[in-house]
Amino acid sequence: MNRIDLKQLIEAVADTIAAHADELTALDQAIGDGDHGLNMKRGFEAVRADADGLAAKPLPEALKAIGTKLVMTVGGASGPLFGTLFMSLGKDLPAEPGRADLIGAFGKAIDAVAARGKSQAGQKTMLDVLYAVQAALVAGEGPADIATAADAAAQSTAPMKAIRGRASFLGERSVGHVDPGARSSALIVRAVAESLEGGA
């Protein structure tokens, strides 16, 4: 992944989150604090502002720096969770990863997020999307199918009752709403997938 590729990836993700910030806010207003869209936009705008510097780093160092920046700027519960995802990927990915490297590192990153959030699949969180992405990676799916799996997994959180996070306080009233963290995770996955496909 060369410097231009990484910069384009960063900008694609930041632009996607910014474009969907209102949608994420509306989802969070239904079952959370109502600040998820704004928080995620702020965090990824901070990442985007340092795109040149980040893209100049080796991939593992760039990912760790992105994770650190997200922890510092996103705030709320999402900052530590998304920060953990990126920092863990940076810890375990080599500079030029193959699919097997990505599968291994992504699996460890998911475990780290699950441990940080004290959550698991099926509890209406971003993990529902991350595990679906991991399954698609293991199955050998390409970027487009991985993005589709992420979108479907985010939508699948709607009928779930929230077990973790602020939405869990709503009990049955959390049913019928897509989890904002799952949706933002799917948006990030799609932005990355489309960038990788476009550069293929």
C-alpha cells in the first residue's frame, strides 16, 4: 500500500463519515445520546487533517496513530472502541499484509474491541458488523461482497434488543432501530472496500 493509497483511504473514510453524520446522529437520537454522528465526524476530520503525515508512515504505525487520534477526538464510548480497533490492527499487521495477515490481525482486533466493550456478537453493537466482515474475509470474499456483508450485518441489528451500551437502558424499546456503531462500522468498511476496488 503506497503513500497515495493510504491517503486516499483516509480521505474516503473521513468523507463517508462526514456525509452520513446526520444519519448516524438520527440513529443515535433514537437509542443513545444523539451525539454519535458528530463525534465520529469530529474524530475522522482530525484524522483527515493529518492525512499527509499519516500516509508517510508505514501502515502499522499509521493505523496505531489513527487509533490514538480517534481515542483523543471522538469521545464518548465510541472513541475507545474504534481507537482500539485501529490500534490493534496496527499492532498485528505487517507493513505489506496479505489476506492471511489481515484475517489474523482483524480477528485479534475484534477480540480487543469485544474485551474493551465487554460485549459479544448478537448484542446490537459494532461487533455484529466486525464479525460479519471477518467471516467474509475468511470465506475469501472480495471487497464488494465484504462491504455488502457489513451493510447487511448493520441492518440486522435493527430487530435485536440492545444488551450493551446506552441503548441497553431502553430494553425492548431499542428493538426496531439500527445500532449507530454498527452502521458507522459498515460505512467505514464500505469506504475502504470501494477505495481498494477502485485502486485495483
